[in-house]
Amino acid sequence: MGLVQTKDPQLFLGVDGGGSKCRASIYLADGTVLGTGVAGRANPLHGLTQALESIETSTRLALRDAGLQETDCQLLVAGLGLAGVNVPHLYQDIINWQHPFAAMYVTTDLHAACIGAHRGADGAVIITGTGSCGYAHVGNTSLSIGGHGFALGDKGSGAWLGLKAAEHVLLALDGFAAPTGLTQVLLQQLDVSDALGIVEKLAGKSSSCYAALARGVLDCAHQGDAVAAAIVQEGADYISEMARKLFSLNPVRFSMIGGLAEPLQAWLAADVVANISPTLAPPELGAMYFAQQQLNQQQLKQQHL
């Protein structure tokens, strides 16, 4: 890939694209943030066109926030950390994109999150948001767990919590399970009054629609609702086991990222909680670090040609 000559100082773009939103930030080479923009979901598994549109929209908003022109997009060296690109053909779809940047480097949202969480050092992360997945990088060894997408996997995620709650409430409304406080909470969240209303609101919908129900499940669990508590505990037990598998690589640091990272801590195993370290930087900065690393490697290769 040929590189376009860029302004001095060098401008970088870091993108964190997931199942619910896409966040893009523009940086100087030293990591100083110039501007940030947020758009819709950017997981190509749920639609390549939408993912690319979200990347472009969040980038435009970041440029505007930085006081730059939209045409300055062509000056950016972009690092994209995207959900879904662990699937080979989706990675290739993104790579084949006629992008508007000076250069573009693509990795998974997990990899970018891990780089950011530990500011480029080795470590492990678990993302618990709309989906769930784990990643560790120690020395020359990497381990990736989960991230199979809704509804094949993502256990312990917001989407999974919402799905399990909806399944139970439908059983309760049909008379096959005992109704609990969770039943009324979910009906209120969806603004419906019966099982058909739930089906109409949720059937065939995206993971983010189910994830929107997670807060109600967690609230019910904290209030002592037995069904909600059992759902949350099952999900948290899976996350704890995921963490222990990552610990087998002996990472120096371990962080949890995502909207459920904090709410789930009360339900995680004590040995896992004891190992949690704060994230040092956001995933979009990790994506920017990745772009820097790839650019430097490419420039070194060109110098030796």
C-alpha cells in the first residue's frame, strides 16, 4: 500500500467499532486527542455497508470536533479495531474497502482494546458489553476466547442477559414458569402487555436490541429477584471461567472493558476480581497504537528495499 505524504505533525485515527456503537478519535503521534466522534454500530457481521458508514460518520464527527475539514480525512493514518473481523472474509471485506484515509490498518476490537488497556504492554482483557470475549497477549503467544457473536455465543454479555430474560418471561406468560418481578420490568421496558408484544418487538432484532434489556435484568437481580439473579450469576460464572483461561498465560495485567464490566464485578469470582487492574487507555487509542506500529514496520521494510 502506498502512503500519502501527511502533514507535520502526523495525524492518526483510532476507531473502536462494536455491536452498539463506533467511536473514532483523532490523535497526534504522542497520543494527544484532538477530536472524537461517535456513530452507530460497526460490526461487519451485521452488515458491511452499515459498518463502513459508521466508520465514516464517526470520523467526520471527530474531524469536526478537532476543528479540521472533512477533506483532512485523507491525511489520517487510520487504525481500525473492529468486532467481527476475526472472521476471515469480513476482514478481507474491510481490507478491500476503497477507504478515504492516507493509510489503513485493521485488527480486531479485542486486540485494540488489549493494546489500549495496557498502553502497548502485554496483558489480558475481557470485553463485556453488547457481546463478550476475552484476549491475552504475552510474549509471542496470544489467546482469544469467545467473540462468536449473538446468538451463537456472547454468554454473559448484555445481549445474552436480555435474551435469557425474554426467554424466561415468555415461558412465564405461557404458564410454564413462575412469573417474577422480571416479567413486569421487561414488559415495561418494551412497552408491551403480552407475549405477542414481546415477539413483535424482539423477533429477528439485533444484539443491541436485546442488550438494551440488560440493565433491567441487573436491577432485578440486585433487588433479589431469584430468576434475574440466576441469569446474571450464570453469565458471570462464564466470564470468571474465561478470565481463568486467560490467566493461564500469566499476563502481567488484566482489565475488563465495556458497559457491563463494572456491574458484573459484584457477581464475579473473588480470584478474578482480585486480579482486575484499571484500563490505562481506551480501545480507540489502542487502535491508534496499532496503526503506529504497523506504519513503522512498513516504513522500516521500505527503507531496506
